[in-house]
Amino acid sequence: MRILDRLPDAETIHRRRGAIAGFVAGIFVPLVLAGLLLVSFRGYGIADEPPQMPPVYTNF
């Protein structure tokens, strides 16, 4: 099959390990830095609910 012939073998993956590592780091590192920056500014993560402020009632 032509599709199976195009898949890389172990030697090709070993030879291109630097490019593969750079690709993974290029995806992973910006996501981690953006997540850390987001949490440091907002105080909570993306999936977390924002902290609710207690209601303030005036004393009538």
C-alpha cells in the first residue's frame, strides 16, 4: 500500500529526532508559558470558575 510506504521507519525517526523535539517544544513551551502568564494575572486557570466576591449589603 502506498500509504504504509510513506510512514517513517525507526531509522528516519532517529535521524530526525532533533526536528521532532523542536516541533514538540515549539508547541508545548508556548502553551505552558501562556498558561502560567494567565494564572499569574487572573489568579485562576482556564477551566476554573472565577472566585466569587461576597455580596455587600448596605446598612439601611
